[in-house]
Amino acid sequence: MLTANIIRVCRNRRVELLPINFVPFVAGPVIFAYNVDACYGNKMERLNIEKETILRTENHWFNQPIALPASMEHDYRKLMCETNERLASMGLPPERDWAVFNDHFDDDDLWRSASPLSRMLHQQLRRHDTAPPPEDLM
């Protein structure tokens, strides 16, 4: 197929897009090669290494401790105790704390702990609230 396309480009002396009927002949092998690399190659290992590097070195919202109200601390400690007991029984190190507790949150604390999607939705709502009402509603 590649050879046929090279001959077609040389014969016409111009580069043009492949006809639409070539899509199955191009897409099929590409998808097959991707899946072979995922199953039998080392693609999953490369993805896992990249994920670990991102989690370890980059500062993202999901790497920060979650701010929770102090009323949830008892349940959190119980959950962490159960989780760490299970990890210890499997011979794994205990999980580090992923929450901080406070009864008084200011807007900056909430904004820092919000996910990017929540931030975007909050900004959209803020724009919607500050927009003047439509003329037909007045």
C-alpha cells in the first residue's frame, strides 16, 4: 500500500490526500500495531513510568491533601487504619495521609483544593450571575 501510494505521488508529481476508500487499509494496521504494542510490547510499562513521573515530580491538584471538615476526622482515621492494616498484611508500606482537617475554610482554601472542572464551572456560574438579564425578562 505504501509502495502504491509512492508510485501514485511520483506519477502525478504532486502530494495529495489519500482517497477515502484507503482509510480501512491505513487505520486497520495502525490500530492493530497499537494493540500489539500494548499487549506484547512495553507500551503499558512506558505509560506506567510516565504516570509515576508525573505524580512524583509535577504539582497537580490531585497530589495535594484534601481539605475536609473536622467532623469527618474520626471516620477518616478509621478508614486509614483499616487500609493500612490491609496493606501491612500484604507486606506493603502504609498509605500516607491524604486529608487535612479544619472547621474554618476561607475561599482561597476551597479554591486551591477544587478540581479544575469545579473551577471552570464556578467561573462560568460567576459570569452568568454577573451578566445583565435579557431584555425580554425585564
